[in-house]
Amino acid sequence: MSSEPDVEKWDPWQPRELSQRLSEAERHWYVVGGWALDLWHRKETRTHQDIEFCCLRKDAPYFMEKLNELTFFGAQSGSLYPLDKDMPLSKKVNQFWGWDEAKNVWRVDLMIDPGTEAEWVFKRNPDIRLPRSDAISTAPDGIPFLRPAPILLFKAKRCRPKDQFDFETALPHLSQSEKQWLMGSIEKEYPQCDWVTEIIAYISTSRAK
């Protein structure tokens, strides 16, 4: 590689393009972030600057090999560094960006799932967890994705405009149990977040109708 990749040069694959490349994968993976919400909505509600997908740590080298048209870099504390193919992946790094050298763009963001085959675990607080069967769903075209309540829990940390949009767009369509789980998880992890108040108000308004 002649020069360091530009961190701003993203031309992410669509979920279907990623799924096609992983169609024969024999290990678990799933889309996260804003694209996961849109797979759940079954439509694209906004533009996306990247695409993120998760796998268990032990499976990360497997998926990097599946996507061997890309060169993967470790992403940590705002910095990127090339991986040494002769060394095991650092257990301190939980995110890897895939660079398409032929097109000179980033394609995917591979993130580590700290859970197990049976459980999804919130990486910022291992006390928050769900059975994997409750956390992961599959779109009609077979693309696996993290369900909206865990996605929104991640987004509650920052509440950027796009996060607020995602929250307001998803909230009316969450089940009662998902609203309760999200509310309890936000209260535990981000008690300063206004979303708890908004969920309570939404539930109260819905009951009054």
C-alpha cells in the first residue's frame, strides 16, 4: 500500500452486497448500527455513511479471510493501524475497518461481539444481556441484524441528531417488552439520557388513546 488510507474515504457496501459476500459463511454474523434499524423497518429511512457488522472475537479472522479482497486495519482510540497477519488479533481491539485498495475506499466496519453463541452481551456493560435468539433477527432476504432495542441502547450514549431520528422513527414500532427492556437498560447505563422520559410519555399517550 503506497500511502495511509484516508479515514474519510467511505463508500460502504449495502447490506445485500455484504450478505452476498458472506452467503457461504458458516459462522454467525449480523448487521448493526443504522443499517440494522433499516433492515428491521424494511426500508431505508436515511442515508448511511458506513456499514457495521458483528461477529464473535474467535470468528473475526474467519470473516476477514472471507472478505480477503479487503485489507483490515485495527481501529482503537481514534487511530487506525495495519494488522500483522503473522500475529493473533489483539484482545484490546474491538473494531476493524476493511479497506478496498483497488477502489481506494473503506467498505466495512467489523466489530467484535463480546457475547457467546447463546447470549448477546452489551459491550459497555456485561450485566446487560439477552438470549441471542431475542437479540438477533433475520430480514426477509436472509440478512441477519441486531434488533432495534439493543441498537438504540448503543445510540443512547451520544444522542446525535441521527440517533434522535433513529429513536423517534423506531419507538412507535417497538413491542411493549422492547420498550420496557430499553427503558430499564438506559436507566442503568445512561441515566442522564432523555429517552427514558420520552418512552414513558409515549407509553402514557398510547394508553390514553
